[in-house]
Amino acid sequence: MDLTTLSPTRLWVPRHVMITRAAADLPHTAEIIRRCEIAGVDDIRILPGNALTGLRGATERETYASAKNTLAVVVAPPSALKPQPIPPSADWRIDLAKGCPAHCQYCYLAGSLQGPPVTRVYANLDEVLGGIRTHSGRGSVTRGTIDRGDEGTTFEMSCYTDPLGIESVTGSLAAAISRVGSGEFGSDVQLRFTTKFDDVGELVTLDHGRRTRVRFSVNAAEVANRFEGGTARMPARLAALRAVATAGYRVGLTIAPIMPVPDWREQYGALLDEISEAVAGIDDLDLTAEIITHRFTPASKEVLLSWYPRTKLDMDEDLRSQKRSKFGGVKYVYPKQTMTEMRQWFTEELERRLPAARLLYWT
């Protein structure tokens, strides 16, 4: 495989780029503008202030369409600069951006981000990455644990965005990987992110120092093809998985969201077999798996139905069990029997079909 000639099958190019006044003169903004111009974006505007205006249309669908075609370059506020614990994924969360250009009908961000779903990339990248320096050596999810202590202090970068999905027009991910790989923040830190995209041509050229784990979100064909619009198809993701693993990255699978669709055992079994083939023969393969079942909240359901009124996604509360958070919030998850059956099957089949994968958690 020639890692220098990889071409993405799905590349997001925004129609509109809005740059707030506070972000206009920051060094990383110049890199974002450069990349957007190369990508062919014609509408790049510097706003007179810091408020994002003109995003709402006459209907929710118009608002959604406009926002999903817009990249906003903003300054991360002080509240976004302090890393937050993010179990069970990582010790800390750092955000390169908020918002995602994909069109997943089960979107995890629905109901958790306010306003139109515009993608906001943070221009004050030095301050964002500064949280790695202040929090290295701290944490309890991976750092100092028996099961995952070898990962060091971990920093999750994909809680509120798909960083690879916007990388061609931001460069934030490459900057983070390169700086951590160089040892700027010490040798005992590791970045991690999940993606549904395959634009890894630049990533495989970076000196990553094996300090970044690239995880690919994967799913059964029926789920991915029906509900994951605007993303790379599964074969392309698996090709990208092989490419970054061959380039020495630690890699992972985010098998999510698991759904008990008809013939789910056969469909997910085929997926695991395809993954096994994709990583076959790779030297020093470091592969993890995280398995997450589908769930939704009342707020996310309302937002998703406004975005995708014709969706076939199952969000029938009567067929689910309630799961309450310590703060009283409600999530609707699959009934206990269904969860038990799926967990047992995935645990056994992952070990049988993909023994190289280390299961980190199931939820």
C-alpha cells in the first residue's frame, strides 16, 4: 500500500466560512483560511464582531441545511479550555471544535449543543492544547490503572466533533498529533479520536511518535448505509484503518451504535470478519475496541425528528428501558435481556473473530 497517494472518498467542503473578529488575527486562522481557499471555498467572511448571525432559515430544515454547510472560526471560551474527565473513554476531554458536518440520523450531539448545528473550529489552538500540559500526569480512567495504565494520560478529541471530517479545512488534528508526537507535552500522554471519515493521507506522513490512537466508528451494513449520511462508506473506513495502522499508529474500533436489527448476528459477524481481514499481517498492531449500544434522550429525539422527520430510526420509548443519570437525566436504552444477549455475543465473537482486539468497555 502506497501511503503517500491515499485519496479520501468523502471530503467535506463548507460553502460558507465565518471568522469572528476575535479569531481573525490568530496564527491558526491563517492556516484555516489557506486550507479553505485550496479546497475552493469562495465565501470566506470576517465578521464585524463575535456573534454568529444569519444561520436560521424559515424552517428547521432550512436552518439545519445552512448550518451543516457552514464552518465558523471562533475563539474557545475559558470554559472550553479546561479539560474535563470523560470516562470510560479517556482521562480528559479537549475540544478542537464543536459540531460535525456528517448527517447521522442518531447523532450523539443532538440535544447537547445549543443552536443551529454549525461546526465551530477553535482558532486559539495553542490555548486549547495547553490543557495537555497542565493535565499530563493526572487522571484516573487510564493513567495509573492496571488495565490501561500503559496508555499514560489520555486526551479524547472527538466528544463534540469528528476531527478528521473537518481536517482538510482546519489542520487542527495534524497540528495536535505532530506536537504531541514530538514530545512537546512529555512522553506519557496519548491523544485519541474517533472518526467516520477516511481522509488519512496527511496523517500517515506525520511524525506521530505512536502517541495517538486513531479509532474508526464501524457498524453493520444496514445501520451504516441507512443512518450515517455524509460519511465514508465502511470499506473506505477499513482501508483507512489499515493505512494508519501500517503507518505505526495505535488504532481502535468504536463499534457504535449497536442496534439489534434483523439478522444482527450475521451482519455484525460479517463486519468483524471484514475488520480482521483489514488488519491482517500488520506488524506491531495495537488494536482496541469500544462497544456502545444505541440510546437516546427525550431532548435528542425531539431534535433528531426535526432534522430527519422521515427517519426509520427506532426511538420508541415503550420498547426501551429507562436509565437515569446521577443528575436525574433520562436515557432510553435497550431492555436488559436484549443488552445481555448482545453483550455476550459481542464479547465471544470479538475474541473469536478478532483476537488481536482488546475490549476496553461495553456500554
